Amino acid sequence: VKETSKRFADTSEEDWQLTCRKEIYIDETLFDIVKDFELELCEIIHSKYECKVSIKGISHKPSSALPDLRFEAKLDSGVRVSVWKADLTQAKDYAVVNAANENLKHSGGLALALSKAGGPSIQKESDDYIRRHGRVKTGDAILCRAGLLPCKWLIHAVGPRVPLHSNLVKEEQQLEKTIMSILNLVKEHDVNSVAIPAISSGIFNYPLPQCADTIVKMVKYYYQNLSPREKRPSEIRFVNHDEPTVREMERACHTFLSSHTTQVYGAAGPSPTKRNAPSAPTSKYSVELGNVVLTLMKDAIEDQQVTVCFL
């Protein structure tokens, strides 16, 4: 953990290295779990404590896990809709959607991951666009080249930020517009397949279940009302790398696309290749952070014996 708080602004580089660096060692299994959520964890710690976090292990290669298909349906319009657990930086779709901010500064979350994987041309093209056209408004999306990414195009889409205690009326309309903007670009540029993440559900604070519902309903509505003469893609893929988001997208698809389902892989459950796998035993991992012991375990929360339980 590298601390970059303002109170150390006058500290020399040599002293900074000695006094403002803390290494926390975790075992291999816990490392794999933390690494899966690296982007979100780094963003949260930086925003709360102004610290930079670097998670390092023996290997820094991209995840070798194969894309995991969880749901597949074919709409009446002929468009196939699917849900995947996969790494968007490795997606080979014709276009991949990036959850961007209005200034197209790809400094955190999915945007940072795509920018790093795609090389410096991703941020440069974004900066050039902002210089020529100004900020991208919430609900809008633009099409850019994908740099070194395996896809051909990168769609930067700006979803809504959700303040605390919002009733989501305004934000839902903005998210609907964002999805509409993405699908319009897909149509205009004859994109054959597009990978869409759960836009705004991360650091933009949009509640995940409502986010998934809005995205799926908007895709269904868009292609239900598309003229037969208008171009359409062969597939819309909802792609996320973390299990909670994948499950919510799968649930939303079961809810709103069930009548169109041609192949379904488990209601919020594992893929066919994992159906017969034995259930994992309860696992528990701990790490000391100063005087605090942080424990990560997989088990039924109602069975835990603790002083306070947060739900």
C-alpha cells in the first residue's frame, strides 16, 4: 500500500519510500479473490484514504479463465442476447462498451483496465475528442478506435452518477438514454456484436439490481421497436468479470426475456460445465491490518456467531 496523502506532500522521495509504504502479505487463495476485484478495491481505497494500492503476485498475466456463458436467448427480431462472465479487455466482439466519465479520463475501474490494455492511443484519442467537442454529456456515447484491444471499436458511454438517497427516477431515464445511445451507434456503424457491462453500477453508485433491470429492459424495448429494414447486430452480450454482477444480469434476463429463451444456463446458477461440480467446503482466510483482523469467508451468514451483523 503506497500512501500519497497530502500531509506527506513535503516529504522527500527517500523518506516517503521509508515512512509511507506498507506491504501486506496474503496467501495465494485470498490473492486470487482480491485480484478479481482489484479495480474496485483500488478505487475505493484511493477515494476514501488517498492511498495508491498495488496488488502484486507471482504472475501478472491476464486471466486465463475461459469466458463463461450463463444465459442465451434469441429475440423476435433475430438478435441474440447473452450473459457472460468474462474479461472485457480480452473480448473479441466487434465493439466493446467502456463505462466512461464525462471528461473521458480513464483513471479508474473498467475504464482504466481497458485503457491500459489498449495502450496510450485510447486516452490520446479521448483527449483529442474532448479538445474538439467538449465533454460527453451523461446519457451520450461516442465511438473510438480500440488501440491494442482485440475488439475493433471502443464505445465510450457515460452513465448516470447516483447520489445518496436518490429515488432513481432521473437516473433511470439517463441510463435508458445511455443504452439507447450505445445501440444507436451499433446500428449506425453496422456493428455485428457488442459487449456491454453493467454501466453505472460500480463507482457511479447505481444499485446493481435496478441497473441490470434497466439495461435488459431497454435492449428488449429497442429491438422490439426497430423497423425490419433497419440494421441490427447478431448478438448483444452482457459481459462482466465479477460474480455478483453476472448473476444480476442473468436474473434480469430470465425475468424480462424468458419468453424469448432458446437456451438457458441455470437460473442465476452455474454454467453446464459446472453443474455437477461438488460444492466447495466452507473456506476462511484472514489478514492483519494493524490492530484489525480482516476475515474473508464463504458460508451462510445466518450461522455466524458475532456481536453485530450488517445486512
